[in-house]
Amino acid sequence: MGNVTMKGLVFLGDRTLEVRDFPIPRPGAREVLIQLKCAAVCGSDLHVYRRPRSYFEGKPAWIPGHEPAGVVADVGSCCKRVQVGDRVTIYHYLACGHCPHCVAGYLQFCSERRGLGQPHTVGPDADYMVVDERNCLLLPDQLSFEDGAMIACIAGTCFSALRKLCPSGEDTVVIFGQGPVGLTGTVMAKAMGARAIGVDITQERLELSARLGADAVVNPSKVDLVAAIKDLTGGAGADAALETSGSRAAHQAVIRVLRLNGRAVF
């Protein structure tokens, strides 16, 4: 590799940012150097982007992001599972790798976990990044780098939630919030065979939800939400609900729209 520096994005606060030069990181024995091809923007990135400049004072500049996909450019001497040229997406929790949670595959519960793209880590909003080999997920050829960036956070979050709900072709699932996470949940619920009802207070999002396959959409700012869901389910209520909006009102409404013995994930 001829270059020794790379470009990386830095948040400065008050919705400002700049591109700076950084040294290209070198992988350790069990680490992998990734040449980034795509990095999605998460809502949590926007929260940091909108923070005041005072939040960044006294902190070293760090590269944000945690939804990447790219190509393996170099591997450490002890790496066995991935090789140079592999297309990968990255699991965004960095963990110890040997505690009971990590051994079971739940890196997000590790007591030493850190989030990719947070202070003292290097995120993917750059030309290159280094991660542990265990964080690399091989990307099938039929999936684009854009697909891989989606899988890295948003798609995995929705898929995990829907697996807990276990929807079938006999179920009606209400998805609260039709932003990026909720729309992904709507698409996945449909792919699992369920009838999907999208709920949001923004009409534009509801229209997009319908175009993406929602069987029905409800705007609780215009109609009685519980009555509308009851009407759409023959008076029984929904079989399952996925709450993605973070709204307190939505949290309370979830229970009211479910049938007896219904299921919910928040």
C-alpha cells in the first residue's frame, strides 16, 4: 500500500464537520484492515452531529459512524477466517471476545464493550478502518455494499426484533414509527408473511410505507389509533407490535392495540 494517510470525517459540533488527514491504521495480529466502500448514517450519528461544540472540547478528534461495508485490504498474522479481497460488513460492538457473553455470540452484553465510531475508536466515515476479525461478516456476492451497510445496524436490529415476535402468515403486526427502522420492520414483516400496519404521524412516511408494501397505514394524529387498529383486525386487536419510534405515547398505545396474549417488542 503506497499511501500512508487517509481522509476521515470529523464532527466539530453545532452541525459542522470537516474532512481531515489521518494515518492509515495498521492491523494487529487478530485484526483486519478494511477499505471502506460505503457507510450509512444512523440516527445516533445525527445526535452527535447536532451536539454543541462544548461537547467536543477536550476530546481527541475521532472518526464517527458504525454502519460500514468494504473490502479486506490487509489481515493480521493470526487471522484465519477472512482474507484480502473479501467483501465484508462490520458488526459494530467491539468487545473482549472471551467472556461468557462474547463466547455465546452476544458481544453487545460484554462488560468491556465499546461502540464503533465513538470516542477512542475509529469509525467507518473514512477511507480505511481496523477491526477485530471476529467483527467481520462476509458479504455474499449478490448483496451490494449499500446492502451491507444496511445490514450492519438497521436491518440486523429489525430482524432480531421480528424474530422475537415470530410472525406468521396468520398474524397482523403493527409497526409504530415509519422512519428508517420502522420502514425496514414493515418490509421484513411482509417478507415473513405477516399482514403489516404502519403507524406514524407524518403523512409522507405513511405514503412511503404503503408503497413499500404495508397493508394499511394509520395516522394517530388524525384518527383514534386503537379504534382504527380494532377496525382493521375485526375487533380483536393486532397479534404483534414493533415499537420503533421511541415515543412515550407510542409505548402506551402498543399495549392497547394488541389482542389478548399479543406480543410486543420495544
